[in-house]
Amino acid sequence: MSSTPLASVLFVCVHNAGRSQMAAGFLAHLAGDRVEVRSAGSLPADQVNSAAVEAMKEVGIDISGQAPKVLTTEAVQASDYVITMGCGDACPIFPGKKYVDWALEDPAGKGVESVRPIRDEIKTRIAALIAEIDAKPEA
């Protein structure tokens, strides 16, 4: 990879099993190698939410190979954008990072029918995020 990514984005939710995994899947799919993508959880689950996997498969994105990861200070320090989705105060704050909280319904325990609107809202927010990153002047 000869070009440096325009930005690094970390998605954080409690279990790193639904919202943050779908967001990471969309960003990696839509931005390609222009953006470095990470996701993590303050209390990671054992596996990615099966309804989230199914909902993403419906739009041609496979997140079935992902696994929930624990949130580390290093991941936050290495990211330009830290997008939280209900992780409360668990996310460490560092100067110079852009923190954004996305208030999204938690897909835990819901069927794929209930996860689809959450997935679609995430896709809309990812498109806006990519536009913001693309519009930023290079440092």
C-alpha cells in the first residue's frame, strides 16, 4: 500500500458485536483503503451478533469473519475519529481526536427485521463521515 489513509476511525460500543461491527463493515466497504478502520467494545461479546451479520449480508457486506475486540487505549490513541455508540464513560479521551457519539438503538437480542433500520441509519452516517473525511484538507 503506497498511499497513507486519509484518516483512521475507531467505532466503539459496549459489546463490539452489532453497531460498531456494522459501521466498520460499511466504512471498510465504502471507503476502501482511503480510511483505516477499527472497532472495539468496552465489554466485548463472545461473537458478532448473528442478526447484524445477516442484515449486512443482505447489502453485500460480509462481517461474519469479524470478532469482538476489547477497547484499548492504544486503539484510541492511533485513531483520528472515535465514534461511540453507547459506551458511556468507558472510552478514554485524548486531545486532538474527534469524538462523535452516534445515538443508535442496540441490536442485541433483536431479529434481522429490527436490525435493518439500524443498519440503514449506520450506512447513512457512514456516507456522511466519508464525505467529511474526503473534504478535509491534507495536513
